[in-house]
Amino acid sequence: MEIYGIKTCDSCRKAIKALSDATFVDVRKDGVSPDLLARAYAEFDDAIVNKKSATWRGFDDEIRAMTPLELVMQHPTVMKRPLIVDDQGVLSLGWGKDVQERFGG
């Protein structure tokens, strides 16, 4: 299992603590593969962009006009976090109650 996020993100910290066997991938340092981002976008559509983030608020209209996939590829810190890939390859986005329950939390 892999957790994609940022070490300073509270939601990511909670997911890492709850899913202690998972491998953490820091998107700021390591990025996210284009294939995985494309899969996440296909599954979650616009929800892949965290429009509540400080990163999003700092963007001008030109950057905000990019497609969600282009935006996250160029600025991975704007991705809603965490993005979790379980051992079967199933994706989960965020650390809401639905995702926590899925992983037994």
C-alpha cells in the first residue's frame, strides 16, 4: 500500500499513523507518476484538486484555468491528499470517514 501526500499535511499524518504498513511517498519531493495521476483523475475527476488549499489560493486565474490533470502534474502539492493505493491497486482520495472505514478505522 502506498500513501501519496505531504509530510506536513494533517490528513496525511493521520493516514500514515492509521496505515502503519503503508509506504509514504512525498509528492513534493518524489512527485507522482503521470500514469497514477491519470488513473486518479479518471476515477475522481475534479475532486483530485484541493481547492481549499493554500497552494490553490495562491494561483492566478491562468493557472486555475488548467485542466485538473495538468494542474496536479505541474503542481503536485495542490492534489487532494492523501491519495492511497491499496495492495489491490484500488485508489482512495482524502482521509474522510468513508476512506477511514474502508481501511478499518
